[in-house]
Amino acid sequence: MNRPRPLLLLLGGALLLNACGNAPVATTPTPITQPAEPASLTVTHSGDTTLKAGGGTDVIVTITRGGGLTGDVTLTLTGAPTGITAAATTVSASATTATLRVDVASAVTPGTYDLKIRATNATTTADAALTLTVQAATPEYTPGRLSGTVTPPEQADTVRAVITNPTLSATITTPGTLTNGMFDVALPTDLTTLAPVLTAASSLYAPGPFDRDCTTDVVSSDDDARVALASDVELRRDDLKVGTASHVVTTNGTFALTRWIFVDRALDLTGTRSCVTLGKDVVTYDLHLDRGWNLVVTTFTLDGTTARSSFTNAADIAPNGWQARPSLTVVADRGLTAPRGTSVTSSVSVNVNEQIQDAGSARTFTVRGVTVDPDASISVIPSSVTVTTPGATLPLTVDVANGTPDGAYDVTFDISDGTRARRGTIKVFVGDVPDGLTLSGPLTRFGGVTADFTNRTVSWTSYLSSGSVQVRYRGVVDAGGTFQLSFPGPKDVPAGLDTLGVALAKQVNCTTQSLLDGATLSTDARAVVVSMLALDATSTERTTTVRAYGATPDGGVDGAAQPIWVYADQDVTVNAAPSSSCAFAASDVPLHAGWNALSVISSTDASNTVVRTLTLRSDADGLFWKY
């Protein structure tokens, strides 16, 4: 049995359908849907940039929106350290670029900074790396600084520069650093800080209040320029002024002061000003100043009665030309003899050593103790005095406790008027002083009423050949008139002694040259001679001279023998020959380094000339102290 094949059946079915007149059935294809593109944002900019600290730059930022992203985009700067800033900027919906302003503060450290510019809208964020290189700022005004090495008048712990103007009508200060005598102060350059002291440039050459008969041909390149000066450095301790340092160099009679001058714009000053003050005063100017601080040297010379000075630019400043002067001058005894268990009063004079702004106003000076070296139960009893004058004299009372060992003690004290301070040291002698000299004995009067010894002291003052006071040592007198006065050993004898020849000439009534003509003395030897003392004045007693005399064999006063004590800084022999111009007899007197006891023996020769002879004396020799 034959079966129909499938293909034939299909073809037959198709023919049958066509034969019946039926149309083919239409089919609709299903569309294929593509996934939507996501919203996107990209950021680019005009490029990495370099600028100086204190400046700013504009960065052009371009954004690209994608995926149908719309709306505003905000630009910000991220990853920036303190001092680098940029205000947020908006790129509007219709724009693709904007400018981002980046500012760098002047305090930003130079270097390279890796930052990011961030673009943000409601749904999307994008970053672009930005490398910013910061260079050191170019100052608007040339900087200046006071720096160098100075030996303070005493230990200071801080410094500050003093900035003023040519008329000294105003002053400001700026702090600095001080380490082991080396100071450094950066001078301000902003006009706001300097405003109180800036004055017209004409004040540099305008006549002063005491000038008269002035002529000037000084030419200024800019009359509107303003100036300020900086030359002094204040030395301070415990917030009190102890001194001032200036850069001063003296060479062959020329005095040169180096300082800084600030100008707020470039300025040239050239020409001469001539005035009459006490004499003729001629000042020349050859200044070419840049905006900011300029180093200037002012030189001063005296030509007869004409004072000549000049202002010129300086290239640099020597670090060792700084000289300090104390704010207060203090004069006190160099040494004070103080028995144990007593309080001994000396005195100290103080004077303000600089111009006083509030002259005539009351000020209180105070003295107090600071240290004792070596440590001992010795103290300074505080005291104060209020005056309207620049100076005063205060009591300096030293208290020595029982049991204090023998020796010489450095007692340091402070004097202050509340603005300035000065430190002084007095040597206090207790008991026997090693290698020192102690004079003592009863004081007796040649005649008349015995002095009242209540609160009296004795003293010895050293005068240099110039006549200036060098040192004073003070001792005590008890109620019965017995005194004690000590002098230091070699390590504490002050420097600056007279030559031996000068010191001895005063004792034998010779001129110095006459003595040297007839004596062989070491030119290196220096000495001090103690002979006369003073019984110091009180409110009711005047100062009286005290002299030492030797004793006669029968115990009386030997008016022909005057004891003296000579300190020599080295071993030396006084070998003198008779001299017609100096009545000083031949003698060989060996002096050892330290204190030596001698006598000046007066005698009369055949021509009735008084001749003086130096001899060594013994401690066993009798001694009288007469006033």
C-alpha cells in the first residue's frame, strides 16, 4: 500500500487554499528595545599651573554632559591645604565652561600640591587632577632686619626693634629673638603696622627746632613719599628694658651709624642742608631708596666748629659693630665690710640713661636682692624711693646672719623704676678675706669734741689719674669709734689700675715723670695705693679725712711716718735714685704680687729739703688712726 509523501501533502494543501480564494494571514514583527545610555559627566581644565605665594590664577574648566544629563553643575576645589582656596563656581545648564579662581595666601609654603577640581550635579560627580606649583612670594616691599652680635650690659632674655621717624614724634616696636648675644628682628613691611610712624620724606632733611639760618638745596624725587627709621634694638629682661644697642663704628675721628630707612615708594634725595645750631651743621644727602627697607649709613665728623654728616646707601652691615648702652646708670660701693649678725647700710645711686618721655612725672625706684655667690645667709633688705627727677639715691642695706663663714661674697641686686632695670653687684666681706687686706682700729681725734659714731661708716675711694672715681670700699664703725674696712684679694681687685709709677707719685709728692726719671719700675706693673680714709657724713656730721700714722718708740704719734698699703699686680722692686726734681730718696723696696704694707718716711736734708723714703713696715709696728 502506497502512502502519500508529506511534501506533496503540504503542497496540495496550499493549492487547495488558493483554490478556495482565501488570502494569506499577515503577522506583525516584535520590535527590539535597546537599553538607555546612562547619565555621565567628565571634567577637563586649561592645564596645571604655577604661581607665587600671595597670588591667584584662573583655571578654565570644561564639562561634558552625557546620557541626557541636564542641569547646573557646581565646580569646587578639593585636597587643598590651608591657604589655598577657590570659591565654588556654577556651570549653568546651558553652558559647558566656567572659570575657577584659585588663590594662594602669602604664608603658603612653596612646593607642589596635587589637587582635584570636582564637578557635581544632583546625581553625578566627576574629578579632574590639578597640579599647582607654588613659588616663594615676591614681596611688595623690600624686607629688612636688624641682626648681629652684641654684648648686653647685663643678661637680657628678649629683644625688640624700635621703629620711629626722623622727628621722633612716634615709636612702635616689633619683637625678635636673642640667643647667646645673637639677635635677629624682622622689620614689618605692611603699611598698616607702620602707619603710626610714617612721616613725610621731607622730615629727613627739614631743619630741626633748634636750627637757624638754614639753607638747603636738597632735591626730592617724590614729595609724597613717607618714611620711617629703625636703628635701635631694645634689650629686655623680665619685660623690663635693660639697654639699647645701635650699630656704631668709630674710625679715625669719623662716627658712623648704620640704620634702616623705610619708604613707601621709590625715593631719591640729593643735595646739602646747612644750618647753625651751636656751630655750623652741614648735612649732605645722596640717597637712592627702593620701596621698602633700605640700609643707610650716616657718618659724622667734626671740622673745627663745623659738624659734617652725610647720608648714603650702605651695601651691608658688619655683624660685630653693635654697641650696647644700659638704660640705667647705677653707682654703688664695690665692697662692703659687714660683721656677722648685723645689718650694714650703704647707698646706691641710679639715674635714667636715656631720654624720658614723661619727664617730671613721679617714678618709684626699687632695690631688691637677687643672688648671693657663694650661697650664704646674706640678703639685701628691699627699699624704694619716689622722685620726680631722672635719678635717686637709695639705701642698700645688707643683712649678714650669724654663722656666715669668712670670705668675700658677690651680692647681686636689681634696681628698677617699673620700666627699666639694671643689675648691680657689691662685694660683701665677712671676717678674714683670703689674700685680702683688712684695716681696723680705734679712730681718735687730733683735738676737739669726739665725733658721734652713730650710723657712721668709713670708706676709701680709688681715683684714676684722670680724676674719675673708679671704686669705693666701705666699712663699719661701732659706737665706740673702732672701725673695720676690708679690701679684696687679687682675684677680685678691679681691672684698670694706674701704673705703679703713677700710683706712687701721689704718695711722695712727685710728678709722675719726675719719679720715673729717677726710678726703675716695671712698665707692666700696675698698682693701687691705700692711704687716707674718710669718715663718712651723716645728716648731722660732715665727712672727715682719716689718716694713718706710725708710732714713736715711746708710743706717741710719729708724724713723720705715714703708713700706706700698696697692691701690685706682679712682683716688682722699686729702685729709686735721688732726683733734684723729686725729693724721693734712694731705696730698694721689693713688692710682691698682692698687698704690701709700707711707710713713707719724711725727713729734712742739710738744705732743709723734705725728702721722702719708702720702706717696708711690719704688722707689729704701732699704728694710729687720726681724724
